[in-house]
Amino acid sequence: MSDEGTALPIRVHLCLLRSAEIQELRSAMRSLGDRRLELAGLTTDGSDAARHVAASQSDVVIAGAELFGDDGGNGLVAFLTDVQALGPRAIVLIEVWDQDLGDELERLTAVAAVEMRPIDAGRVLKRALAIGEAVRAARIRARQQETAAAERLAERLAVPPAGRSIVCVTARKGGIGKDTLASNLAWAIAERNVPVLLVGGDPKDDLAAYCGADPAPGVAAFLRQPTRDGFASGLQRFRNFHLMVGLADDHLAAQWNSRFDRDEPNLIRELLMTARDFPYGAVVVTLPTEYSHWRFQPLARADRILYVVTPAQADVVNAIRDITMVRRDVGPEFMPEDRLFLLLNRVRSGDRRRLTEIANVIAEGVGFEVPLIGTIPDAHPYIAVAQSRGELPHSWMIDELEPFRVAFDDLAERLGLTRPRIPRQDGDGRRLGALVRRVLRGLGREGTTADPTATSSAGELPA
Ligand SMILES: Nc1ncnc2c1ncn2[C@@H]1O[C@H](COP(=O)(O)OP(=O)(O)OP(=O)(O)O)[C@@H](O)[C@H]1O
Ligand SMILES: [Mg+2]
């Protein structure tokens, strides 16, 4: 439905009302005669009420309180919560002797108004009109904000990464979906025929489990031998991309932690620089949650930092704190304004209209806009269903699910990654490129300023 401008009538849905009330409201609506209100739908069955409201695309719902079943009002609260998530606001009709329920409802759900029975139909409709117009105006504002945000995102993404694109997936909160998102993103990028390397920057090594990868030297190979050869020997192929993860081995994890954190925090940066020597179109890195020194190193090397957050309020607050803290205590170059994006995970249909609001809250909290680069649906129901049928061996498989797939394909598209250009096999140019990189490396600012034409001396991916 298009509701540009407020010229279109406000759509009112009548839900579980008594027949006398329905008649009164309908005749009052007719006698209003100015076509500012129209009946969007009439629901008399409580079991599927929220779905009916969604289907009728209404602005205001007028609902009777007591007909939502015998479960002490739970049915009503659930209905109102669903309706609110869908967008319309509700006017609830209650009995005078249930006045207390009115306060309770306003506390539990965002009910726009409570009206006592017996109703004055004209008065109820007047309120419906005012509420509906406010809903419309808010919706139009949200749409304008969304369009403006999309334009700003496109502008920011229009600046192509210098050299190979390094995409870091990070978040301070554990279990928020970093590995799930990074592995699915790597897969979606590879589907677009762009060579991609997925690096598991977390000794915890969930990526290997999600991908069902074999134990392999992985990042540890580079730890032992921080050279091109060491790098190549740590790679393994998974499906259609290269994978380089740590090892689910306590000894190695400890060694990794101490070498990366205490002794050589810059080694992980070296690893990414070495990856840049190979013609990957993208290197996707997941980072651990802990506040170790080396966790931050890849961030300063990333062309795109995807900060994972969910619509839950606590996660939004966490994200604001983390981004602010990193910028203040570690350095703004580790969460740079121009390379930081939000990736929203576990989004449900009811969250969709809150997306702009979430981005606004984060922008206000951190003091600059962090554009929303993608939304990934909550795949939980699918996972649960498939697992119960024994069809889903591990979480990697959620990539087979359509909405999930589409979300990652969109994200890969938005990142605008392309196949790297095959370099000219020109000896002098190569030597010059290597020299420039060595000098820049010495200056400690080799990353994003790397010569984009400087690639693998072989110009090929390891087999
Ligand atoms: N969009 C989603 N829908 C359903 N389940 C999800 C989604 N994203 C992540 N999960 C599930 O949440 C759990 C945690 O995800 P994951 O391991 O990717 O998070 P993480 O941030 O890497 O965690 P950690 O901080 O422990 O390393 C996994 O079981 C994963 O299947
Ligand atoms: Mg993880």
C-alpha cells in the first residue's frame, strides 16, 4: 500500500469487538462522510488475529480486551506486542470495572489509547484518526530517513578498497554470530566467482567446526614460519574458497595467544599483508571477543569493518560502549569512521521497522553515523525444524536456507567485491612494488596504502 501524503484515508481494523460495537463504529464511520477513515478489516477469530491485521495493512487497530481467550489477558498482550511490531497502533476497549487493566496494558505494550465501555463511537473514531495520522507521518519520516541512509551508504561504499579487500567481522559480545556471518559471507563472495580467503582470527576455532574442516596447520603454520610458504602451507580449500583457521588445540591456542598478544602482536597484520600478496578478491577475518592487543591489529588493516549487533537493546548498548572504548583507549584508527559498518544479525520481521531507529541510536551513542550494511534474518525456526528432522548436521548448513542465502548474497553485492586483476608479469614493476611495500612496511603504514597493482609474484592462488 502506498501512503504517501496523508490524503489517503486512515485504515482501521476492528478486532474482536461485539457486534453492537461494530455496527456503531461502522455507521459513525459512514456518517463522518469525509472519507478520512476507512475500514481495513474485521476480525472475529482470536486465534490468528495479528496475521489478519498484518494482511489488512492497517494504521490503527481497535480491539476488544476480553475476547482474547481465557489465559488471563496473555492472549491480548501477545496480540498487542505483535501488532505493535507490525506497525499499527492499537485502541483497546475495556470495561469500566477493568480500569486497572488499562494501566497494565499501557505499561506492558505500547497501546495508543484505552477506551471505556460502553463506547462513544464518534469519540473513538476521532482518536483513531489522530493516532492514524501520527502513524502515517512517522512512517513517511522513517521512509525518508531510510532513503537518505541508503544514499549515504552507497556514497561510502563507492570508495573502493586500495588493493585486496580485507573485511573484518567483529563484535565485543560472545555468541552474537561472528563466525556464522563470516563463513556465510565468504561463501556468498565465492559464489560470485571472487576468490576469497576466510581467516579465523579466534583460537577458539568455531569456524573450523562450522565448516566441517579437517584439522590442518592453519594459522599456526604462519606462526611457525611467517613467510609466503608458511602462509601457503596453512591454507585449505573448503567448498569454493580458501580457509585458514587456528587449531582446536589448547597448546597451540596458548602459543598463539602469547605470540600474538605479548611477543608479536603485529604478526597477525603480517599474515593479512601476506594474504594481500595473493590474488584474493577478499579476505574475510573473524576476530575474538577478548580484549587482547592483537585482536585490534586486523581492524587497522581492514577496508571494511562489519560490526555485528542484534536488535536487542542490550546488544545495541554493548556496541556503542565497545566502539567508543576502542576509539578512545586503543585508537580511532581501529574503528575508523569511514570504514565501520553495522551488520544486524537475527532480525525478525517485526524488527524491520526499527532498523533506522537502531542505526540512529548507535549514531547518537558513538557520535558519528555507522551505516547499516546488511540485515541477516534470525534463522532459528528453520534450524530448529531442520534439526528435528535430522537434516542439519551443523550450523554451517543454515546457508542453505533461502532468506539467509539472499541476505548474504545482498551483503556480498553491496560490498562490491570483484575479481582482482591478473597482474602483468613485469619483473621491474614487481620489484618496484615489493620495494615500495617494504619501505611502507618499515614506516608502519603499509595496509590500506598498499600498491593495488602489487600482487603475488606468481599472480596465482596456491593450489
Ligand atoms: N542469524 C542467525 N540465526 C540463527 N542462529 C544463528 C544466527 N547467527 C548465529 N546463530 C547461532 O548462534 C550461535 C553462535 O554463533 P557464532 O558461533 O557464529 O557466534 P560468535 O559471535 O562467533 O560466538 P563466539 O563469541 O562464541 O565466538 C551458533 O549456534 C549459530 O548457529
Ligand atoms: Mg566465534
